[in-house]
Amino acid sequence: MKVAERRRGGGQQAGRPGPRHECRREAAVSEVALWRRLLAELLGSAFLAAVVIGSGIAAQRLSPGATGLELLENAAATAAGLSAIIVMFGPVSGAHFNPVVSFVDAAFGGLRWRDAAAYLPAQVAGCTVGAILANLMFAQDAVSISAKHRATPAHFLSEIIATLGLILVIFALARSGRSRSAPAAVGAYIGAAYFFTSSTSFANPAITVGRMFSDTFAGIAPSSVPAFIAAQVVGGALAVMVIRALYPRLTPAEASGIIVPHHSSQAGAEQGRAAYDGATSPAGRRPGHDAAH
């Protein structure tokens, strides 16, 4: 009799969020050591800047005077390179390489705020190192401050929209359980945004800073950097509001898996997840309340 009562009691409790579930709803803690995540963000950001700036220099040399072709070459290399870099470093840090992505992730509980703050200097330093390496690979001065002025109202609006779209792509994939598609989707979005925005879609404060140090096709003048970063912050803030409206049940466990899942708990969080907010899983459980929790 007592055994049956215990079983019934256990069954009733299984449907309620227990201590383990409540723990999961707090800021998700990656199982990867912080120093390893910072190293991945540093290296990934360096590769990203090297791809963006290096392919820009190559495009100028391969297609001199053909601006449209130069931009196509730069965009194609960036899209493909970004996808590959996400695959390389995503399993360690999530492959943010972007302070806006990190702080939006923290806003949804997927990353501790102090970890997001630690990511910032690693991302900026990585992009700066990558810019220097790109210059050196093409036999240019290690540092050459860009004179390309980009700060106009159209560029400001473009950066807001580019950043907003980037964040929406990332979190839509996480919420619908399709984070494994993120490398291709993020790369494709950035490649397309090179052409549908007048700013060529920087959408990243770290790469914006790094591109100051290369007076080449992909460079940006220091005087234009504050406006670009301000627009990117605005885009990130708008993204938070839009995501809350579109995906009100986005959980910290789901947010912790952006841009790609990078810790074992995410595998459980992906099982039984419904594709859309408000939908129920086959077992009748609400998204975010499955057995993995």
C-alpha cells in the first residue's frame, strides 16, 4: 500500500516543476570552463576578422575597379568562412563572436552576465588581432587606420536592421530546436545582408572595432565607429523585444544553446520540443517542461 502511494505521489510530482526544473530555469551554466570559452571566442573572432578583411583585400586585387564584383567576392567568402568558423568553435563557446549576441543571450538567461562581460574583451581583442593578421598576410602594414567614412543616416538604419535580423535568426533557430542549422543559416543571412543593407551588415561591435585597423576595402574610419556601434546596440535591444513577443516561452535552457549547442544538457532540452510557441509536444507536455528538465 505504501509503495503504491509513493508511486502515485511520485507520478503526481513528475508533472510539476521540481527543484531540478527550477534550477534549469536559472541562467544556464555551460559545462565548458570559462577560460576555454574565452579562448574559443578570441580565436573565432580573430578568424572572422581575418576572413572579412582578408577577402576584401583579395577582392580589391582580383577585381580592381569592379565594386560590385569585389563586394560579391567579399560577401561569398565571409558567408562561407563564418559558417566554417561557427562549426570550429561553436561546440566550445557557442560561437558568439559578437558582444550583442552575448548580451542578448544573457538577457534571456542563457549566459551569465559576468560571462557575457568577459566575452566582450575577448571578442574585441580577437577581431583586432585578426585585422592585423589579414594586413600582414597581404604584405601590408600591420596596422593602417581606415579612412573610409560610413556614418550616414542610411548606414545607421541599415545596422539596426542588420543586427535585428541576425539576432532573430539565431534565437528563432534555438527556440524551434534547429540550432544545428545555425552555421549555414547565419552565414547565409550575413552574406545576403552584405547586399540588402547599405552598410554591408557589420552587425557586430567587435568586428566594427577590428575593421578600423585596416585601411582597405572592408575598413571603417574611427569617426564612423560610434554610430555603427550605437545602431547595433539599438538593433540588439529591439531584437530582445521582438523575441519576447514572438517566443514568450523561450527558456534559459534553449537560450543557452545559441548559436549552436555547446554543452550536454542542451541535447536533452532539444528532445520533445515543439516547433512553435504555444504548441504541445506529442506527449502533451508544454515546451520547456519535458522529461529532460
